[in-house]
Amino acid sequence: MRRPSFFKKTESSGEELERAEVVEFALDTTAESCNEVAIDDPPDGGYGWVVCGAVSVINGFTWGVAASYGVYLSYYLTSNTFPTGTPLDYAFIGGLIFGCAMLFSPLWTVLTRDLGRRPVMAFGSLLMSAGFIAASFATRPWHLYLSQGAAAGTGIGAIFIPSVQVVPQWFLRRRSLAGGLASAGSGFGGLAFALATDALIRRVSLAWALRVTGLVCLAANLAATMLIRDRNAAIKPPQLGFATHLLRRYDCLLLLAWAFTNVLGYIVILYSVSSHAVEVAGLTQKQAGVLTAVLNLGTGLGRPAAGLLSDRFGRVPVAAGITLGCSVSVFAVWVPATGFGVLVFFALVSGAILGVYWMCVGPLCAEVAGLKEVPSFLSLQWLTVVLPTTFSEVIALYLRKPAMGRWSYLHAQLFAGIAYLVAAAFLFELWRVKRAEKLDDGRTMGRAGEWMYRYRP
């Protein structure tokens, strides 16, 4: 289609030709922006709230269960259920849940594109349930590696990865709020499973705690899967398993660097609070379970609030501020904490903010790369966090020094706090980059508008 000219046909000087090129560039950019608005025009509600609720349920019965592994970890470390097991064995099992969930993200992304969302998620529901039920028959630590770690984690990934792509498609102005509500399910699910798991282990047995978890999760995840509906027909996302073109963008690399360092700190706090409470603060196993529950309660309450703030003040700066807050909470509260009351306070405050990555990653991917690229960019995000989710708690337990007594967890705490501090630096740099881009775009469009007016026919 021929674009109308804003210039009279004259002998143009070099300056006028340069101005004409800028106007052409501005018009192309405006046209692309208009097309993007047309493509990205989500209903900002309607059935989107049903999808948001379904994803919240899925988060509760996947990541909520994974978050409650801190109860299992504390039990494994203080009991003699598996005589040949070591602390590193049990830490690695928890890491495998997250690591395997993320490792196969390109496969789930491509299969979702080729086979559809529901078959992939249904398969994940069955695999996750089978992993927990198989773990109930384990007699050696390596049995848990394969069942509670690898199988359950891979199933979680097959459920979660196709579902998390959907919520940003239904919202624009309320995108972060919707993301916060959807991810809050992991907090409330973690709260319920932490309390239930601790009670089941003490009153029934470890084996039945694992079996009940598997059966309940199967029913809930299959029901929620049937309610999820995407808008791929309107948006037409490429859904690439490994989008190498995004790796050539500085802003995308900054977001990936934030993901890697953020999750390093997240896993340490999530899994170590309970064992720290028992070994350092001298709390009972029941009190340690309460701490895990309170931490998840903070997650459920904090994520929607963070979503509201993000929609109001900007997704990148709010995520950067929350990430910095995670670092401050570790140094200011967790390191000096020894009593139950202080640890409950830390669990509540930290729980509200420590999972900033899981709450913000979808909206931030849309903000940085565009809505069409969300599934492809999320696939890169999940690959980026494979290593930190798998080995972060292993590193933390390696850094634990029982001979130091009161300060036995100090090195692990410093590791978590510094990881969050570095992650915040990456996001503040991303904020600077995005602000500079907006200023440049504003100046370019301003000059183009002025020249369009001065040189109109």
C-alpha cells in the first residue's frame, strides 16, 4: 500500500531528505504499534477471570506442593527414615522438583503448539500424581530422586508451563494484578499442604502423606485444566522452544540474568527456613511446619498486592524494588533471628515478596518482548532457572557449618541475600534501559510530528 507523501516534489536538500527518512521511520513505527494494539487487545476480564482462577488452582496444586517440600526436608533431616541418606541427597530431591519442571520447557512449549494445551497438561497431572504415589513406596534415597524429585517435577512442568502462558493474553491494564492473583494460588496451596503434610506425617505416616498428596493433586489439576482457554487464534504466538533471536537483545538478557540470580536466593529461603528453625533456633518439628505454612500464607497475600502496585507504578520498577526488599529482609531479619516470633515475622514478610519472580515473570516478558513472544520468552526463562532451582539448596546445605552452632546457616543466608541483591541490580539496569528507550521514542515521534506539520503539502 502506497503511503501518502508529506512533502512537495521539489529538489530536496540533504537535510530535507534526512527529515523525510525520519518521518518514514516514524510512520512505520506508528503502523507497527497500531497493529500490535489490535493484536494485543485483550478483554481485560470476562472469561479471563475464570482462566485466572483456574491457573491459581494449578499453581496451588503444583508449586504449592513443591513449596511444602520444606516440611519433607526437615523431616528427612531429623528422622532416620532412610539410613543411607545424607543432607545433600534430600536437598537435591527438592532441587530436582524445580529443575525437572523447568528443564523440559522447550518440549512442553512445542507440544502445546502442536498437540494442544489440554493433552499436555493432562499428561503432566498424571505424571505428577504418579511421582508422589511412587515415592510412598521408596526404601532408598535414589528412589526419591526418581519419584518425588524427577517424575513429580517433570509433571509439574508439563502442567505449569502451558498454563502460565495464558493469563497475559486476557489482560492489559490489569495484567500484573491478574498475574498476582494467579500466582497467589501457590501461596495458599503451600499453606494448606504445609499444614496438611505435617499433620499427615505425624498422625498417619510419611507414605500416606505422599499418597494423599498425589491423589488430591490429580483431581484438582485435571479439573482446572478443563477450564483453561487461550486466545492463540487472535494473537498467533510463534511458541518457539528456543527463541535465539531474543538472546540478541540486551533487555531480554537482563531479564534472564535477573531470573537466574533471583531464583538462587528464592530456593534457599523456601527450603531452609524450616531446617534452620529446628537446628539453630531449637524449635520443634511442628513449629517448623508452622513457619513453612506462614511463609506460604505471606505468598498468597503478598502477590496480588504486588500486582496492584505493578499496574499502578510500573512492572519493572516495582519488581526491582521487591527484589531489593528480599535482600534486605534476609540481612535485617533472618540472619539475627533466633526466636519463634521473629522467625514467624520473617516468614510472613519474606513470603509476601520472595517469590517475586514467579509473580512477575509473565507480565515482565510481555512488557519487554511483546505479547506475541511471551510463550517463546518464557521457554527461555524456564531454561535459565534450571541450574539455580536444581542446585541452590544443595549449595546452601554445603555452606551450612554445624560446627559454628548459632551461626551454622550464616553462609547460606549470606548467599541468599547477595543473590537477591545482584538480581535487583539487573532489574534496575533494565528499568534504566526501558526509560531511555521511551525518552528516545518520545523525542523521535515529537520531531516527526513537527516535521509532518511544517512540511505538509
